Amino acid sequence: MKIVIIEDEQLMAEALREELENLDPSIEVQASLATIKAATSYFAEHPLPDLFFSDIQLPDGLSFEIFRELKGAVPVIFCTAFDEYALEAFRQNGIDYLLKPIDQEMLAATLKKYQQLTQQNAPAAAFDPEQLLTYFGLHDKQRNATILVHRGERIIPVKKNHLAVLHKKDGITYGYTFDRKKYVLEQNLEQLEQTLGGDFFRANRQFIVHREVIREVQRYFARKLIVQLNIDFPEQVIVSKARAALFLAWLQEH
């Protein structure tokens, strides 16, 4: 089996290579690539492997961009530090993943799963990089422009781009508009996340924020980020360490 590792931390890439080769001597790690640019140059001259092991955040962007150029032709196992809810994107997209730091038993189980699929001639999990880019707010698709809010017998259409913050609290989802109106929404954040465009970002389990509501971002302890809003809002919006790099990449793109 031919494998390419995409990882910007050299020690981690070397450790992964060693673990893979120890688990299965037939594995050939063809290359370890640290950037999008290096991967683009490499695949301009080399054939695709059978399988990728890939980090997400690279020095020059997100590895999703590499697989978008390759048209998702090869299955990918992501090695990531994302927290639990963000991994739902990978589950829905049929992609396996390993949490950092990588556990040897989990690596062996993931590799065995892929090998069993191959031996059974089952199709590899489909990988749609566009879907992941959209999920993480880094690529926009055509969206419904309006959300319907129910108030008693009334149904009120609210433009999605009028929503500044979406907040889940005590099991209820609230939408706050730029003009300080507050609505109770029937959809949960997970459902809304799939219909909102690239102007929105899932900051954590409780919040989705619109790009235009962000006044500034401040560093917080443990490599987290505090988002300062340009509207009065009673809660503090904190981006977790696991999502901080994605959040900053999203801010830069938008």
C-alpha cells in the first residue's frame, strides 16, 4: 500500500511513518509533505497514493485545498486535534480520522478498517472537499436567503444575513439580528450550520457568528480566542484552541 503523509510537524510525520511501517511492512510511505505548495508541486509530477494521512491546518492554508485540486480521488484519514462536535463533519463525509496525539491502537484499527474495505472490493469512503470547506465556513455554496421564524400563529421571514449571532442556551436556539432583535429558532445549530453560507462560523458548541458582527479578536489563555462583537451581547464568545487556526483562516478569507 502506498501512502502519502501531509503534516507540517516533522517529528510527528516521522513518528507516523515509523508507526505505519511497523504495523505493516508492505506499506510504502512515498512522501511527507508539509505545505499546500509542496503537495501541489509533488503531485504535478508523481502519481496519487492509495491512501492519505493528513493534518488539516498547514502553514499556507488548509489541506482541504489539496484534495479539492485532486478532485477527492483518494481516501483520506485526517489526523486532527479538533474537538468532538467538529468531527461530525468528517463522519457525515464518510472520512475516517485520528485524534492527536495519535494512539497506536487507534492507528492500527483505522488501517485495518481501510484494508478490509479494500480486500472486500468495497468502494472507499467518498471524499467531498467542497462539503468540508462549506462546513467550516471556508467555501460558500448557494443558500436559501431566508429563515422562517414561528411566533404563535405568525410566521416571520428573517434574512439570514441579518442574523449576527446564533446562540444555543438551555436547549433552545436563539437568533440575534444586527438591529438587536431576538428570535427563538426551531432549528438547532447543527441544522442551521448546514444552511448558512461562508459568512458564518461555528465558534464553539454554543455559538455561530456572522463575519460582520466581529469587531476584533483577542488572544486568550490556552491558545483560545475571545471574539469581541460590535453589538451588545450578554455572553462571551470564545473560540477553542482546536478551532482557532480555522477561525483565523476564515477571517482572512472573508
